[in-house]
Amino acid sequence: MLGAVFIALIGGAAVGMSRSINGRLTMDRGAFTASAWNHWIGFLLLSVYILLFHRVGLPLLADVPFFYLVGGVIGACFVVISSYVFPRIGAARSGLLIIGGQMITGLLIDLARGTAHFHPGQVAGVGLILTGIYLTRYTR
């Protein structure tokens, strides 16, 4: 469990660094160009990894339902959006808004799928997230 927590923290740090770098590229080349570079480099890196360590190619996608590939479209939209907002509102506000959106959406997905049981602490948590977003946006 502790290992997974540590890996998640590293993942969060990687997202923050990636968004900051893509934000700078966005200011120079535009959000869609920054996103395209992000995805091409990621595609190449993951392709090499799959070919070297899993020894499979495109047949890997043969049995995947089309709907599951929508995650890639959503991921591309996320990169474009975050690349656009990071240089405009800053890393801390962008990060808080992105994490707030993830937390609220995650809760809604869990409730819709029936994998989480509703309790007052969830409402309090969402309220705290929204309060934090308000405080970072509208206070100095």
C-alpha cells in the first residue's frame, strides 16, 4: 500500500512537471502543437517499451472494444486544456482546479457505478475542494 502511495505521488509530480513544460511550449507554439508533441513522444516511448518488454504489436488492440479507446481522446483533451491553462493561471491554481475536477468526477463516477456508498463526509470533501478553488481564485 505504501509503495502505491509513493508511486501515485511521483505520478502527480510528473503530471505537474509535464504540464509546466507543455505550458511553456504552448506559449511558443500553441496548445494543439504542444499536445501533439506530447502524444507523439509518449506514443514512441510506449511503443518501444511494448515491443521490447511485451513482444506484441498491434494485435494488442485486436480484442479491445472501441469504447475503451475513448480514454485516449479524453487524455488528449486533458493535455490540450491543461497546456492552455497552466501558463495563464499558474501551476498552483491549475493543479488545484485539475485535481478538484478529478476528485469530484471520480466521486460521481463511483456513485453512478455503485462502487461507493454516499455519506456526509463526501459532501464535506467536495465542499472543501470547492472552497479551496474559491480561495485560490478569488483571494490574494
